[in-house]
Amino acid sequence: KLLMETYVSGAADAAKLKTYMTLLNQHLRAARRCAPDAAGKIALMMSGYLTAGTWNCNTHPQTDMKVVLDSFYHVVANDPELAGLFGVGCYDINRTDEEYARWIGRLIRHYGVDGNTSMLSDLYTFTCNPGHLRGGDFEEDAAGWRLEPAEPDSLAPMTIPGYGRNHLRRRADDASLGDTVMRFTRSAKAPNRLSQTAAGLTPGRLYSLTYVTADPDDIANFKNERQRVVLEARLDGAEVIPAKGYEFRIPAGWENWPATAERREIVTRKIVFKALQSDLAITFCDWLGDDAPGGPAGQKRILNSISLNPYFEEE
């Protein structure tokens, strides 16, 4: 979590990074007091907590977590105090998706097997904050977004106290991070549309768009049921690759989930696409199509955690 907070500004804060690594080094220093060769028996683990709805260090949608993960291994590989470690790894890698699992494996090979000390992200031109989208958490209400409500107040930003910490399960110093969302209330007349033009993309390169959605009525009053999600993301100026995308729900089902736990349904969608131009129009819509609502009028969805990053392709 501290490493995440360190990198979110776009440039590493040296003091914070030193503090973070000091925490790791303390384990090794204490172990060396008992066994001088302790380094050769210790492996340091980065966290794989990246999925909304689970214990989650992926707290800032403007940040490409591939660079944050890289920074952990890069510091380990370059810190003289950590020389001679038995190894590095990733704790709870099952909380990542397929792209991040491949990236973590590539990082471990880059530093732990091949012995490199340079940032792997530089090789792929990944940057901490790509800057393709603004306001992925609606932290400035609707700044950067174009709203086309079907009816008055059917599309509006709102704040749900505790949503980020208690339901998205984000772990951040700011407990309110993730509490601001965009609320869609489906109309029978027309779809609600929310759009923004993503900028600075490289034509021909693969990218991923991820976003998180939930039912605000479920958040307020536990429903204990799986729901049909109708909140579509449409991309104009891109070639979508459906086989690489997914919809992931937490929890996956309630048949073995105790009702007393009151775990709300959090849905993450990931869309992988090839950019066909440098600017890309992205529109979120609560109808399945221009003539197909796909759900009852009055049904609500909330949206945040919108992230657009270059995609790590298979090698």
C-alpha cells in the first residue's frame, strides 16, 4: 500500500520509497542477528491484491499498476542490503488477472533469473500515470466527462460514504478514496450516456479499459442476489478483442456464502482493444443498444475505477 501511495503522483517520492524499503530491510537485519546467512533463506513477496471487491491495493485508477509492481522488484534488485536473497515472488497472485499474472512472471524472470537491474517497464514504455483519461474515480465530480442524461437527474455524480473502503475494499491512507461514483438510473425513454475522449494513444498498440460497477440499492440494503449488469462501454476508433476481456464478479455466487456476511456484488469489466487512432471516444451507456434497454426502467448502476492503460501482450 505504501509503495502504491509513493508512485501515484507520477514520480517516486524518494523519502517514502526509502521508508518502504526500510520496512523490508528490518526483517533481514533482524534475521541476520540470528543467522548471518539469513538472506539466502529469505524470499520477499509483492502483493497481488489488485481486484476490486477483495483486499485491494489497486486504489488509483489513473495509475498503471504494472509500473508499481515493477518498482518493487526494481528496488529489491538494486538495494545492496538485499543482496543474496533466496528469491522474490508474489503473494496471492490469484487476486490478479491473466495479464498481470504474465507481467509478474516476466518481472521475476527479468530481475530474479536474468539478473537485470533496469526497470522492465522502460522496455515496454509503460509509465506510472499514462494520462489517457481524466476523472476515473469522479474525484472532481463530472470534470472531464460529457453527460447526456435521458431525464433530469438520471445521470449524476454522487458520494457513497464507505463504498471505496468497505465494498471495493481499497486499502489506502485516505479512507474515502473510491467513495465518489457516477450514478445511472435507467429511463424508458432513452439511454443515459457518459463519454470522454481518451487522448495520446498509439495507433496499432493494444490497450485495456477496466471499470467497476455495482448496484447502489444493493450497497444501501443488502439484496443477496446475483444481478444482470447493463452498463456498456462503447469504443469508437478501436478494434475490440473480446477473447482477451472478461467480466469478473465478487462474490462469484451466494450458494456457499453466509447471508450474514452481506457481501455486496462488485463487478469488474475489462475490455482489451487495438487503438486505430490517437484519440478514442469512450461512451458508457445503460442500455444494451440504441433500441434495447436490456433492463427495467428505474434500475440503477454506479460506476467508478475507470482505468485505461497499455496492455502487456503475450510473448
